Amino acid sequence: MQHAPIRPEDSRPLARLEELVRHAVQTFRPPFAVRLWTGERLGPAEGPALTLNDPVALSHLPFRPRIDTLIELWMDKAIDIEGGTIFDLAAARRQVRTRHALKALDKWMVARSLPSLYALHRREKARALEAGRGAGASGSSAEAIQFHYDLSNRFYQTFLDERMVYSCAYFDGWHEDLDKAQADKLEMICRKLRLADGERFLDIGCGWGALLIHAASTRRITGHGVTLSRAQFELATERVRAAGLAERVTIELRPFGELTGTFDKIASIGMFEHVGFEHHDEYFRTVHRLLRPRGLYLHHAITRGARRSVKEFRAKRSREYKALTRYIFPGGELDFIGHSLQKLEQHKFEVHDVENWREHYARTCRLWAQRLQDNFEAAVAEVGEPRARLWLVYLAGCALGFESATAMVNQTLASRRERGPSGLPPTRRDLYA
């Protein structure tokens, strides 16, 4: 990464910045080291270190103290980690007594430094605008605001399992075999849907076709999938053909709302996050229209905690959530489970089962992040270093979010409601046989 040059007029504010960093390290006493742009290491001699590579870019942080600024600094490698991972620093961060340390900060030192840091911030901001890089700490943030799947298939292969399943895996024990956990997830979906020979199965947002291929390989069903990603469509079609399933599995590049006909079973795995609240009614009406009476629908989606009202829920969004929808999921919007269940019932579905897979997704995202770290050079070759770094912090952040219960993922089984028996077994024992 090419960082902003240090000019003679920057020397005084950078001295102030170094003074502040030293004071912060002494006050907060983090259990990890901090390496200055000069090469000096502050704190523990062993273990991971937070490296501050570009002091000019760091001057933006006091005046844009947002997670967006940190992400942009990370993407441009103005801040980095040596001798460890994001998970190592996050684990160490929990040991810092932040509130106590904030009270101990020398407020006069901070106030005395702000004018010269602000001057540096303004000069670099002007330079960035002149160079056409925007007003932020990074010129790469605009490139990151793009549709989630507008990346090469080879990039996703750097961290996904062998079947390329880009949704929560299912672990029958807390092991690290992602291939097994994703295969177990595909089978569990088929079991929950009671997929049987001769049935028509629709996968909404079918990705690279893993669920359809598994379903048609293990049962004599007819499968159909839809996706809006051309890259996914092309590879999924190729994989279906290679599996010898082209006569029973078809895939289309089209909105699922344009589909006609009737299906016995429908699955939506990790697609609902893209729908948005304004389209929830339209979405569930369409699923109801496409599903036969008493047909089963599996709704798998990430959620966040409810608020006192839908209005408050949509208005109150964390900084992390706002950054996620800016950099990774433009236009994405998470629901809360109670609202999803309400919409299902309003649109004439009967809800049979809700299962929380939060800890399964925490482990899935952690394994994805580790795989991406292990294959980082290959990822950079596909999408460039800023974007690869963005995805690394995104996957690690998701893992930490699910681990801390700030996000959930639920599988909801529902049927198109009709009078009389549902046709489901009296217990769920067979699912785990």
C-alpha cells in the first residue's frame, strides 16, 4: 500500500500524535503491543501487535471517530496486525478496562494536541480531494460499495467449503471440518422439508447450486433454482451438468417473483436479508403462491434483536450494522424473528418450528475468516488487497458478532396453511436419527 508522504509541515502534529499514542498505551495497558510508524514497539515484547503504519491517515480518526474510518484505515493498511489475527486482538481487547482508562487519560494533553492534528486532517483531506480520492481516510472505500456477489467465483473458493455453500453450516459437534458441517447442513434442510421422491423443489437464491445438487443426488426430486448473480448462475449450471443432473435440476437467472407453477417444497437460505422491509409482503405472497397446499417452506435468515416497534427497530441500527450495509450488503436489511413469524402467519402460513443456529454461524464465520487468512495471497490476486482486507475484517467481525449474540440466524419451518392435519410426524426424532 502507498501511504501519504510525511511532509515538513506535518512534523509537529505527528509529534503530538506520537505523544498521544504513547500516553494511550500507558493508560489503557492493552495486553498486546502497539508498533509505531517509526518501527518502535510499545507494550509486550511478545505476542500480536497493532501496527500504525500511516500516521497522516490516522489523523482522520479523532475527527471521524466512526467504524467507517477504522474500516478504511484497515483497507488501506494504515493500521494492521502483526504476529496474530483479528481474533487474537479481539480476545485481548476484552481484558482492557476501557471506562477506567478513559477517566485516567490526560484531558489537557488531548485538548492541546487537537488543533495541530486538525490542521493535518484538513491538509490531507484537501490533498485527497485534489487527487480525486474523496474526503475520507481511504481512496478505496468507494470501490467497496458494490453488490455483495459482484466478485469472482475463485475469490469465494478461497474461503468456502468444497461445495461452495455460502450460508451457515450445521455442526454435530464443535469440530472444524467445514466440508462435513456444510454437507450436514444440506442434509438437515432436506430432512426438515421432508423431501421425498417425485416432489418439485424450489431453491430461492440458489447460489452455486449446492443444495439442489445434494437434494437431487440423494432423492429422486425435480429441482429448480433462481439467482440474480450471473457468476453464480454460470458456475451452478456447470456444476449441475457435471453432476449428471441436468435432466432433473434447472437454474434460471431471474427474479423468483416472475416464476409460475407450483412446488411441493421451497427453501430460502440466506436470501431474505436482501429483500428489504418494503418488499416483505410481496415476498411472502409470492412464496405462498408458488407453494402447494400443505407444502413446506424453510425460511433461513439472519436476524437481530427486536425493539418496541418495527419503526424503532428500523431506526435503531448499530454502527457495525450500518457499516455492514454500506460496504458489504448495500441495500440489505435484517429482520427480527418475531416480525418474520408475524408475516408468515399474515400470509396464511402455519409455523411449525423455529431453530436458532447462532453458534453454528459463529463457528462458520470463524472458519471462513481463518481460511481466507490462510489463502490471502490468492484472494488478493482475485479482488485486490483492499477488498480482500475488507472481507477479512467482515468475516471476523461476523464471527465475533454471532459469538457475542448481537446477531442471530434462525431456521423456520412453515407450511401453506390448510384446514385439517398438517401431515407432519408427531415428533422431530427422525431429523436426528
